[in-house]
Amino acid sequence: MDKKYDKLFPNLTLKGKQIGKLLLTLLVGIILGWFLRHYSSESRPSVSTPTISEVPTEKPETKPEPPLQKEAGRTPSGVKNHIIQGKAVTAQPPVSEVPPADQALSDFGELLKKRLFDDAMERYMDADEEDIGLYRKLLMQYFDSRAKASPEQYLKEIEQFMEIDPEYREANDHLISFYLRQKRFLDAIAQIERAKEWGADESETQKLDALLKTSADAYVDRLKKEKDDGRLLSFLERMTEYDRFGGYYTMALAQQYFDLQQYDKSRTLLETLQNDTVYGSQAGKLLDKIIQSEARAREYEYAIPLHRRGDHFSVEVVIDSATTLTLLIDTGATYTHIAEGKLFSPFVIRGGVRLHTAGGEITADLCRVGSFTVGEIELQNFDVMVSPFEQKGIDGLLGMNFFKRFKFFVDQKEAVLRLSRKK
């Protein structure tokens, strides 16, 4: 081997040759050792490792994991929570997978968009309890737009929904608000009464009472503007049955009777309020007015209702038991004036009479009518001036040639003309 080595490295010194031989011997030993180790491991018989099911073990007693505390805020739709080794892990579904609950809600919204309300209600009744709030939110948005676009269909659908879910108060409030916007006050009141019959706690009852009063007051104002005294009295009498309003509507009804000069009915109601801590003072003042009005009525023989026309009053008169005219009360006019063309074949006493009026000088005919009736008063052979007169809704003036026959008083607060014949 030395000779072969010398032939391979002829130029090395003796010491270099010795070091090279040592390194070569070490390398051969390493290779031989690796070969022997590898060969022995392959020839050793194999031993199989038993699985968990093959090893007989006693199953340790386990305790149930405590429930995880949910993080604040709502878990996004379509995310499921799992427990792995006692920890909460959030697993996202594949992008293509839509959770069943979300799909049902989406289908519900699509049915509403397509106006398939009956089908939507079937989905609503099948909704999971924890998702019902989302369904209701979609429904309220739908009802908002439906009430504007198709009011009659809205009424049909929201009433259908309230039969399915009568406990959802927001739907009832939505319907009441709709009635108020439409000025359907009686419908609003009826819906409020229905809601009270369903049962409500103290807070809900107070809210309904406030809505009831708002609706009732608006309806009363309308009837007053329309001068529909019959319906107004009937409605106020009905409203006095609500004990929660104390004497509010009793006082309103008493005032209405007073305005209509039905003093006995007004007095009866006011006497029930004299000791009321809220309305006692107001009732006492109105009772004093009744006493004054009755004293004035005894002083005057006749009380003729008047109609307000701005700052003036008008009264109806009947001429010759056939022609009904509306005359403006004018105590500054010497004669009673009738517009031309209002009388049938008037008897002219003197024609071409020149008169000075606030509008300037006019020419009129002095005529005589067979009978002139104002309220319960009838005058025979009454003289009137027939002249041009133009004022919308007015046929002339009731002047001093009528009033000088009476002791009279125009009660502006009560809109009544009070008269007594002069003795």
C-alpha cells in the first residue's frame, strides 16, 4: 500500500506522507462503520406499535367543559363556534357555503321585495326564535314603504301580520301613526283601544293613553271647525268614560254645552268638578258665566243665534214667509238693505232715493214687504231699501229701522243677538 501511495504522491515529504495515510485510514473506518450499522437495522425483526384501541386502558372520568363566555357583540351571521381543547375557536365556512339561517332571512327579504306577502308570512312563522328580530326589522322597513306606496294594501298586510304576531307592539304603533298621518282619528282611537285590551304594563299604558289623547283632541278640533255639534257632543260624552283623564273631557263637554246655551247640562257636569284639584277653579268660573248668561236671558225676551264673519255677525231673515236671506248686522245703517234681485216683485214706495253710504252715494228704491221675520220675531209691513250690494255670501244689511223697535244686546262671546220689545 505504501508503494502505491508513494506512486500517487511522489513529491510529498516523509512527514506529509504520514499525515495523508492517517487521514485516509480514518475515512475508510467511517465508511465501514456506517455500512455495518445500516445493514444491522434492516436485518432486525420488526415490532408493531399497538393503536389506542388495542391498548387496554381504563377510561378516565371526565368532567364536562364549562360553557365558554361569548365575546361582547353579536357573532356575525354564518360563523360557527367550536370548542377545541377547552378553547373557543371560530371556523369560517367556505366562501361558497351559505348558512341556512342567513339563506332563510335572505329568501324572506326577496319575498317582500316581490310583494309575495303570504309566502313571506309562512317563512316568518318558521323563523328561528333567535333570528326573529331581524325578520321584524325587515318587515318594518317593508311597511314604511308600503304605507306610502299603497295605503290600502298596507292596512291589509299589517293587520294580517298583527294577527300572526300580536305581541309585537312596534307594529301596532306603526299602524296608529299611519292613521294619525292620514287624519283618520277615529281609526287611530279604535286601534289604541284594541291595544289596551291586549294587555300592557304601566309604561305601555301611559304611552297608549298619550296617543289616545292626542288623537281625540285632533278629532275634537276637526269637529269644531266643521261645526258638527251633534257628533262633537256624542264624542265628548264617550271620552268622559276614560277615568285616566280625570276631568279633562268632562270639562270639555261642559264647555261645549255652555257654548250651545244648554246651561242645565253644562251646570250638571261642572258641579261634579267643583272640588276637583285640577279643574275645580275652571269649573267655578264657567258656573259664574252660566249665572250671568241666565240673568241676561231673563232680561231679554229673545235670543237669536248669529254667525261670525270675521269681526262681524250675520243673521238669517225670512221675507214674506218665502225668501230666506243672510243679512249682516249693521247698527250704523239707517235702513235695512236688500240686494237687487233678491226680492220677488217688491212693492216700491218711492224710487230713486239717494243714500250716503261708507262706499259713497247710491240710488235705491224704498220698498215694503208684507212680513219680515228674524228668529221668533215677525214684523208686518216692514220697509227696506233695495239697492246694488255685492258681498260674497251676504244678501244685505240689517239696519236700525229694525233695531230701534227693541232693547237689544249683541253677545259677541256667545254669538247671540238678545232682544226685548220696547214698552
